[in-house]
Amino acid sequence: MNTRHEHAYAITAIVLLVIFLGWLCFLLVQTYTTAHLFSTQDNSGRMFRSVQDVRKPLTIKNVVDIAPWMTFDFINHVFNVPPTYLSNAFNITDANYPRMSLRSYASLHGIDEQTFLVDVQKKVADYLNSLPSHS
């Protein structure tokens, strides 16, 4: 009889251990996934916060952080630039605007990526400088 109880306790302990390890794995995956969703890394190794984590618009100091992987929509959102500002500034008529990256746009239109990136950074800086708070 004692052996049956010992066997039942052993099985219960194993089941509880498996449940605990499964729960621990779930937490680790959730933590990794959350960390990955809230930041993205570009080729230079710099970290950028995702749109969901931006609490207020970025400032002119952050314009240098604009990168080729960013979409026009992302830039408009994080810098609080009107949706048509960059399309008007660059005469963009592409149907995929604003949901295309700077890299994609430059590639599709035969524009040097680095030159286009600097031009976008300048235009965003010009817009931010034109705001009353910068006058």
C-alpha cells in the first residue's frame, strides 16, 4: 500500500514540475517577445523604440536617428509631421506612400539611399523648426 502512495506522490511531483517548467518557459517567451516588439535594431546596431512605445513626438535632436528602414508613416507619427508634408516636399505620388520605407522608395526611384535619407532628415528638421515653439 505504501508503494502505491509513493508512486502517486512521485507522479504528482513530476506533473507539477512539468507544469512549473512549462509556465517558466511561457514567461521567458513572453518577455523575449515583448522586448522584441518594443524595439527594433537597424544595421548600425542602434536601438529604436517602436511606435507603440513613443509617448510624445520626438524632437529636432532626434532627426539624426531617422533611418532607411523607417516608413514615411512611422516618421510622420513619431515626429508629429502632417501626413502629406513629406509627400508634398518630395512630390511623392506613389500609391504605397506612406507605408513604404525610405529605403524602398529610394530603390524604386533610383535615388541614392544615403542622399535621400539626409534630404528627409533636413525636411523633417525644417518642419520642426517652422513650428511656433521653435521660433
